[in-house]
Amino acid sequence: MGRADHLPAFGSSSSTSQILNPIAEMTALRFVKTVWESFRATSGLEPRLLNNLRVTAARPGTVNFELDIQKEHTNRLNILHGGTIASMVDLGGSLAVASRGLFATGVSTDLNVTYLNSGGKIGDKISAEVTCDKFGKTLAYTSIKFTNDKGELVARGSHTKYVTIAWKDPQNIVEEINKLP
């Protein structure tokens, strides 16, 4: 059996996906990190509350990130504050929209959070995966799940964004992202 015998025939969707998915992931990750840096440079809230948030992975429509819990993220019980999670639902929705190629990520029309377990205490890490479930010319719908260090589901949320004006931003790369599988 030759070296390429285990690969699907060239041109099949399977072989194309195997070749191009790393390119899509690299493009989306680089762009999402650029958008996150723009938030950090220009926003009032994110650099103060979520400065140590790290985007760990991205592909078109999905972003993963994590946050090391520090004192400023906690409530008076010294556990992760629900407002910190709500802020991450907001930011996460924006980053999911960015993963589809929009630099200006629109404005919030709806945000929901359901808290299921403690997110942790100072020194713990909370992880999130957010997806852009529907991406249109007017609205984008996102959903997010948070897990703690034990792998327990901590919270889930949804975030709807009005994106009509965001489509006009010259820094968008929607066409480039859409060309990728």
C-alpha cells in the first residue's frame, strides 16, 4: 500500500476538507484574534474585565476561549461572578460573528444566560465554546457553553446581534472565509 493509498480520491469533499480545514481554521483564528485585540484597544469594558481572556481556537462559525479567574471576576462569595459570565456571553457572540468574517460585529439585540454550576474560584480556569448558529444580512444568532476545570457545564447562553451595518466595514473578510470549506 503506497503512502497516499489511505487518502480519499482527490476532489472528494473528504480530501478537500482535510486539506483546506487547517487553512480555514488558521484564517479564522488569526482574524478573530485581530478583532479581539481591537476590542481590547478600543473598548472600555473588555480590557478592564477580560484582559486575560485567551482565544484558543477558531474556525468559521465557532470560537473557543478561556479565562483564568482573578479577583476582579468574582463576587462577594469569592466565586466567579455571574456578570463576568454574562460579559463573556456578549463578547463570545461577537467573536463568533467575527469568525464568519465580520470585523465590526454588530450590536446586541438579545442576550440570555442560564447558570448551572459554580464557574470556579480565583486561580481556576473557565473555558467556553461559542457558535454562530445562524448568520444573516440582518441578524446573527450565537450560542455558548461554559465549562469549569472539572469539565462540568457551568452556564450556557445565547446572544443575538444586529449586523446590517457591520456588513459595510472595509476590514471584513467574509468573502475570503466563505471560499474556505
